[in-house]
Amino acid sequence: MTSLRFHPLSLSAALAAALLGGCSSPDSNSGTAATSAASDTTATTGSATPGNSPLQVVAEFNDPQMVGVAVAPGGQVFACFPRWDWNPSYPIAKVGANNTLTPYPNASWCMWNDSVKSEPLKHWICPQSVFADKSGMVWVLDPASPGLKFTVPGGPKLVKTDPKTGQVLLTIPFPEAVAPRKSYLNDVRIDLQNNYAYITESGLGALVVVDLKTLKSRRLLDKHPSTKAVKGLVIKAEGHPMIDLQGKPAQFNADGIALSTDNAYLYYCPLTGHTLYRIKTAALRDPALTEAQLGQQVETVGEIPGTDGLEIDAANNVYLTSFEQSALLRRTPAGKIETLVKDPRLQWPDTYSFTADGTLYVTNSGIHKTPNWNKGVGQPRQPFRIFKMALPK
């Protein structure tokens, strides 16, 4: 899941809204269920569904910007709307029929303003990732960095919830040594076999591992090139170079993450880069290894197109969201890159969620259409959507 996304609202105004404005979104009424149903009348040219596309629209929203999706057993769909330039009413929400949103796990958790700033571990500050594990629990990763500036002290956390009851089961805070002020915890995978969580940190570039028994976390590989953006590389989306308002190329560090089905390997990649890496999870869990020894355990899997989200199936095919091509790709264990679907509606495909019945869900976040990458002028874009399709054989 990529960070550093911007909306036409000014960042300073957004930060003021995030810190002072409660849960109300600039485009919605406070205290009401969000129903940001989008229409293709606002979309760019080519928004019509391609005749041969297997993608079905599950939900769509004009605003605020959506990045993540998780589907729990039974079909409950959850979406993530970070507090970047918008202050969404429900940064974590359950998605219902007709594009309706319900705050998750409740309205109190969705609130972040001066009245609750003394309780940073009890509220979504700027959640970035929502993930359903194989047991059906839903985890939320909150880097707690509204506006993508600095973390709120005491705010970075990983939270385990039960979607059947809506209860928070576990809250794991991250100390500043693990989540520094300029860090941005990005995406998470849960290893139920070894009782660990693995996280990418894209703000400065690192991996974070969490012992779910002791709740202790460690920051790893924060000086290793595998977690860093490739300097000088200009990534493109739909041919559009990602250059910021200062004329600098986008530098996105460790972002995409996937855990092999047998929990033996963690796959990851910096978004600004074209290399897929992996490392044995046993090495990540071994505190006896020095940083240099751990770095020697990193394996280069192979070259890939620019990728945001990763996922992996039982056959160890690695799925890639290709923002460069508006496509969903699959890398076989033999290294062959296959195109699953190419669809103009996949404007910056972002995050995957796979279900046990063999359904693939994916979001689009339209990052390349936002003002920060267009000389300050937001470009016409399609709605933010959650798609689904059957996992190809």
C-alpha cells in the first residue's frame, strides 16, 4: 500500500481538519453513514467496463481516497481511508450494499481530534492497512502520521479485531525506536503458525517484526538496499512520470509485502524499484543475528515491473499490482510474468485481499492523478473502487 498520496485540498488545511475537526469529512455531513457512491460521469475517458475484463465492481467512492481492502470469512468487506489530505468520517469502515460505510469497529475508534488526543492507542489516527488473517481476525495497521508528516507520539500501533463481534482484542504499540517520527508503517502480514506479524515501513525504509506472544517489536534491515527506493529512478503510471512539486522523483521505500503459504518466506519490494526480494521468516525472528548477518539472508527473487501491493497463492505465484500498466500481474515460481487483467479502471491498483474460496479483491487509489504529482493541479480521475475476480488457475 503506497503512502504519500495527496488530494486537491491543501495539506495544511487537511492537517488542521485531521487534528481539530473530529471525524467529519470535508465532503460529508458529520455523524452520518458515508454513502460516497461514485458515478462514472466523473470518470476519465475510457471508464467504461472493458468487454473482456473479469473485474467486477464491489463498491466505489468519489472521495475520500481509499487504499486498502480486507475480506473476512463470510464475505465481510472492510476498507481503509487514511487521514492524508482528507479527514474521512470513517478511516476504517465496513462496506455495505450501495456503497454504504459503517465505522469499524465503532464510531469512537474513528474519532481523532483534540478531545481524544490523550488516548492515541484507542483511535485511528491515520490507518494505512487493513488485513484479514486466515483465522478470520481483522488487523489494522496505524502508522499514526496524519498528513504524512510525523507520527503522533504514542500513536503507531497494530490492532487485532474480531469482525464477528466488533471487539478490539489486542493493541500493540510501537516505540519510537521501531517507528521513528518520520516512519510510515505501511502493510502487514500475520504468521499464525509462528505467532508473528511482519510489516513494511515505507517512510524511512525498513521491515518491522512483532512477536505476538510478547508484543515486542524490532526494526530490521533499515540500512539494507532491499528496503530502500532506487535513487534516481523515475517511476511512471500510465506513462505519467511521478515528479513532485519540487521537481523530485517519487522515492517510495519498502511497501509491498506477501507471506508464503507455508510461512517460510516473506516477500517484499520498494515501490520505487523493479526488484522483488524475499527473506526466510526464521531469520527475521532470530534476535541473535546481527544486522549484517540478517542482510546476508536477503535474496533477490528477480526483476518485476513497478509494484505497489503484493500477495501470494498456494502455488507460490506472486501477484503484483502494476501501476505502470494499469494491470494485475502474476510472477510464477519459474520467474515468468503473466498478465491477469489489463483494465483502464485500474488507475494505480493498490492492495490485494484473497479469500479462501479463490476470489481476488483489489483496490485502485489513483495516486498519479493527485496534485502533488501534477504540478499542483489534480487531474480528472475515476472513482476509487473495490474490484473482485476469480483467482486464475
